[in-house]
Amino acid sequence: MLNAVDVVTADTLAAFLERARAQVDEQLERYLPSPPACPAIIAEAMRYSVFAGGKRLRPMLTLAAAAAVDESHRDRALPVACAIELIHTYSLIHDDLPAMDDDTLRRGRPTLHVVYGDGIAILAGDGLHAEAFTLLAREPVSDDAGVNRRKLRVIRTVGDAAGAAGMVGGQAIDLQAAGQAPGHAVTLDADAVRHMHALKTGALIRASAVSGAIMAGADETTIAAIDAYAGDVGLAFQIVDDILDVEGDPASLGKTAGKDAASAKPTYPALFGLDRSRTLAADCLRRAHAALETAGITKSLLGGIADWVVARKS
Amino acid sequence: MLNAVDVVTADTLAAFLERARAQVDEQLERYLPSPPACPAIIAEAMRYSVFAGGKRLRPMLTLAAAAAVDESHRDRALPVACAIELIHTYSLIHDDLPAMDDDTLRRGRPTLHVVYGDGIAILAGDGLHAEAFTLLAREPVSDDAGVNRRKLRVIRTVGDAAGAAGMVGGQAIDLQAAGQAPGHAVTLDADAVRHMHALKTGALIRASAVSGAIMAGADETTIAAIDAYAGDVGLAFQIVDDILDVEGDPASLGKTAGKDAASAKPTYPALFGLDRSRTLAADCLRRAHAALETAGITKSLLGGIADWVVARKS
């Protein structure tokens, strides 16, 4: 792990991302239950999706936010980073189901329900969801009252972001907009689309960065700044996702490009056109950097992660 | 709430159950998110299943276990009782899905996915799941280091019971036995059926009682005794469920009797016959009482709840 006060270059960021990804993957393998503690099929199904080559954006934000606050507390943030990735993975498994987005390919591989059936896929998602909270409560192991208080705050933060007032609520609106909630269809204008994304992807991305800051002992002003930063990173992430769906390379995306347009999903390019969408993403990036500067977080890796989110090609 | 040291009669138990149910329902309504914090559809869907007339066995066990340890700490156990009921409800919603048990009727009403569609049903379950852990972390609100330590232990206990090594794992084995996990079918003998039930229903029932004891500040010996008691209550509950499916009154069950036999599920009556199944339930009841007596828990309502679980007709 790099020190937060290092001068940040593209190389430093790349090294941070690579090293942090390896560390997160190693810990995820250690945290996931195995037989005989659980049935083999569920252990296998959970790992199939957890180790499917994800970008690990959320754990990177958790670790970088913790390091920005206090590098010496990064160990405390690692289980939190992993727990949030478990929640993100469970949400992808459930979103891919025929009853939801009906995706058969993710990151270039058949989705979990294609391989194990819908029932086991639902259960693998549920298992990862429970495991995430068990992990947040269990690690870091500590008798320190302050650490325990932070752990409880992180569980509330992550739970709120994952639940009906966050990710689940956003996906529900998405289903309503797609006509998949019988008797409850809605049509979304631009504001409603932004609100849907703020819930569906924004809330957990914000919780990722905020949780890292909490575990590292940030004060409320710093937490608020990192929250604002992550809100814009989350929005930028979604806009860029929508742009890549229009013009991205299917081979590097690992999924079918053009799927959003084909399913008449309300995307940023559909609402604003490609050029204006690129401008909106650039606006997010500028605001994200401004939030960090205002709080005096000028030499962390958070700024570089925001740049990477907008510049990525897959 | 009744005092744990009252002499326990059938009337006392009935009064406790009625009053505790009303209290749990009132708190559940308060804890569940509403618009504008979350989309209306998900708030409605969650309430549809949470207030579907459940027996509230798990919250009763939580409250009775807490009262058995220290009546003055019952307020601390109420949010825990509610959180566990949210997890139980989410599991019923997911189990009823076409991809799992494909049940269209529960407690005399159409199941959630019949009313809202499979997608919203999956999300309502996911929302309740997240909400349960948020609630466990949030309430009881306290700055006391001991209370916070207990809250974290309860989250671990409930998370382990709900996850791959508990409820989710048991349901996965059930799907394998029912041939609903392509390429992973298994045949269960009597021991494997018992193991499946220990995971699928037993783990969360044990966690319900144990969590109440933890929140009330029980010592490790008492926690172990209440765990042993609840293990037998959970097994008895499952055996009686299977018996009622064979000979119960469909009107009072609120579901189709004989469904287990029709789907060739491995049940206790199918494995052992009705008479032997009744004997096995009675054995569980005797062991449950013995566990309480050994730990000196002789005047609590826990014994009466065990009697009720075995004597119930629906």
C-alpha cells in the first residue's frame, strides 16, 4: 500500500490499484465460507461471481479514502472494502436474473444463473449479502470502544446504501421504468433518471468511500467532503457506463454493447446525446476534485481514481 | 411485557404472546422505510409480506430469552427481535419464488411475486435483508461500549445463521434435493435431511433465542443452554410443520396441505411415518426443557413457547 502523502503520478496510481486489487482478492478468498462450514455448491457459486474479474472500484475507493485520512489505519479498512465488494457482487447476480435485467453474459463469462440455475443464483446473492454484514461486524477484531463504534456506523452506512433507500430502491425504479413491475410502470424524465442512478449505483459508491474515511477516524467535515467527492464519482461512473454501452468495444466490455438502447433504457446518451453526456461527466470530475481540494485532501489517490473512472475504456 | 419470574401458566403465556406480537408489529411498522426515503413500490411490497399474519415465533424467542436473562433489558432485545423477523420474511419471499419452491399462496394470501412480479419480490426480499442489519447496528441507540460489543456479536450471530453456513446453505441443499440445481442433484438420507433443516430453519431459530440472551447480558453458560434449547425447538418446529402438511386443516394452515408429499420432498413423516415423527417431536420438547432446567432457567416463558410450538395446529 502506498503512502497517502506520496506525490501522486499515473504510475503511483496504477501501482496502488494493482496492489490493492491483489490484496482485496486475497482477503476475499479468505473471508468467503468454504465446506464443511457451508455446502460446496454455494461456496462455488459465490466464488464464481466474486472472482469474475471485476474492476474493484468500490474497494479501491474505500482503501484510498482510508489512506487519505490516516495511512496507518488502512488495515481497518480492508475488511470493509471486501464487504462492500461482496454486496456489489450480490447485486450484480440478482440484477442479471431473468426476472430483472436478464443478462446472460457479464465480463465475458456466462452469468451465474446460466451456470447454476436461477434458484442457486438467488441464494448465492443472498449468501454474499449476509456474509458482507457478518464480515463488517467481525473484522477488524478489536476490543477498542472507538473502533466498535465506527464498525457499527459503517454497518448502518452500508446497510442504508444497499437497502430500499439506496441500491434496492434504485433497481426497483429501474424495473418500474422497464415495465417489469405489473401495474406500477413509470416514465422517467432526466431528473428522475439521475435520482434512480443516485440510488442504484451512487449510494453504494458513496458508502464505499465514506466507510473508508469512517474506519480511518475522519472528522465530520472530511467525511462530508469525501461523500460529496464520491457522489460525483458515482454519477460520472454511470454516465461513462452509458457512453461505453453506445460506443464501447464489446470485446473489452465483456458484454453486449448497445443493450441499453435495444431495451429502451433511459440512458444519458439517450436523454442528452453523446457530446453533452461527455460534458456532464467532465463536470462531475471537476466537482469531485473541488470537493477534495476544499477539504485539503490534495495528495491522496482519490483524485486519480476519479480521473480513471472517467477515462476508462471498459 | 410479563415479568420473567411470574409463575407461568397457559394464560400468562397467551398474554405474553399476544402483547409481544402487538409490540413487535408496532415497531416493525416504525422501522420499515417509507417514501420519500424509498420508492413507494418497495415500501408497499415489504409491508405486504411483513404484515401477512406470521406467527412471530422468532421474535417471541428473542424477547422471551432476553426476559429469562434479565427482564430489565427487554427494550434492548426488541429491535433485535424485529430485525430477525425481517430476515425471516425476506427468506419466505425468496423461497416462494418460481425459481425456488414456486408457492403462490402463503398464510391464505397470494405470495408477493404473484402480486408484484418476480423482480420486485426479489428486491423486496433484498431490501428487508439490508434493513435488518441496519436496524441491528442502529438500535438500541447507545454509547455504552458493552452494548455496542453485544450489538456486534448479535450481527455476527444473525449473519452467520442467515448466510451460506446457515439458512441460505440449507435452502441450497433443499434445491439440490429437489433437482433444481442443474448438474448438482443430491439424494438425502435421514441424517442429511436433519442437517438440511438444522441449516434452513434451525440456525435462525437458534440465533433468535441466542441474540435475545446476548442483548440481555447472559453469561456464556446461559447462552449455551439457550442455544441448545432453541436447537431442539427448531427441530420440533420443522417436524410439526411436516406433520401438519400431511394432516393439517388447509383453512387454518393458509396453504395447500399435502404439497410436500406431492413434490416428493423428504419430510419427517415420509422418512419415519407419522407416529415416529410425533415421538421425535416429543423427544425434542423433552430435551428443550432439560436444557433450560440444567441452566436453572425454570420460570421463564421459554418452556411454554416450546410446548406451544409442538401443540400448535397451524
